[in-house]
Amino acid sequence: MCKIFGYSIKLTILLKGSTIMANNTQKLVYGSSIFRKLMSSLNTKFQFRLLSFYNDKKIIDLIKIVKKQVDFAFYPIEAYHVYSIAKSQSKMDGEMAEVGVFQGGSSKIICEVKNGKELHLFDTFEGLPKVSEKDTHFGKSYWKTGEFSNTSIESVMDYLSSYKNNFFYKGKFPDTSDPIKNKKFSFVHLDVDLFQSTIDCLEFFYPRMINGGVILTHDYHTDGVKQAFNEFCKDKKIPQIQLLGSQCTITKIE
């Protein structure tokens, strides 16, 4: 009995130590640009090796090409999730959409597997709208209003010009949503970073998803995006599936 009690104490100490280490790492990542770049480089190299072990080389090459061509702040595994889910959903009825296009990195990955479907692409193309007090990273302010403004609708249209059935909308969503209000969707990708933008997207798209349609979001590790999903899904009893990295999916089940 004493041994069991001793092991329990040791396990508790280890778990507390792991939590403290994780919290300290989060502070370092969002407090030091040098440490953040180092961690990002190490993670990226490791994840490419891991993906290469399990997947076709052409998928890995696609992600590498996109990361070289544009500013694409997705880890390789996160990019693969976009690729894999979009490819799966391309076999179902309904169109596709992305809100938060930035320079078109994830849009290009979706284009590679959308199988001729319409892809509706929304962005302010002028950076983030107003950042609220809810939009924190592990309790600390990080995003700034107007961040990610180094893009334009013209440059993204040119970047994706070799793909058909893409439609571009400049402005704050859902103010620009009128052209798609009567459409149904099999896959929607969100990379909007903020609480209010996420809530607006969920309220618009979820009723328009086909049965089995998937909404995938990036930046689920941020307090605003996570709160938006929690609030939207709670009363509707929609299960959230958190993926490795900073992503989460919900599926429309009727």
C-alpha cells in the first residue's frame, strides 16, 4: 500500500512538472521571437520527416513548395490535415470555402484536391479586423489589428490562376457572403484568428453544410477561436475534434 501511495505521489509530481514545463514553453514561444523561430524550425523538420515516413512523397513536396512560395504559417502536419480532409470531402456533394486566405497557401493545397468543385475564397486582404480582449494566446495579447496585411486579392488571384472554379471576395466576412447564401458546402476551412470572426463564420456556414460536411479551423490554440467554438457547439451538442497542432474540426450530422 505504501509503495502504491509513493508511486502516486511521484506521478503527481511528474504531472505537475510537465504542466509547469508546458506553461513555461508557451511563455517562451510567445515572448521571444528567437525561441519561437528555433522551435518552429525544429518542429517543421521533425514533422516533415514523420510525414515522409507515412505518406506519398508528392504530398510532402506540395507542402514544401507552398511554404517556399508564400508566407504559410502552418506546420507540415497542419497543412497535411487541410490536404487530407479536403481530398476526402471532394468526393461528397457541395462546394468548398475558405475564410482567411492571406497569401493563398492553404487555398493552393485545397485547389490541388478539390476535384473541380467551386472554391469560394474570402479575406479582407487588408489584415485582421479589430482585435478584442478575448483574442489572446494562453491569456496574453498577441495579435494586432491590421496584422497580416502583406497580401492582396490580385496577388492571390495570380497565385491560384492555374486552377478553375475559384471565386474571390474582398472585405469583412459575412458582409461579403451574399453570393453564396443559397449554396451548400462539403468543406469549409477557417483561418480567421479572432473570436468574433470565428463566431460569424460558424453561424453562417454550419446551417449550410451538407450532412457529413466538415468545418476545419486553424489557431484553435488561441483563446478567442477556442471560445467561439465552445460557445457555438455547446447548446447544439456538436462534438469538437481537436487535432495535433492548432486545429479543430466539427462535422454536420443530421
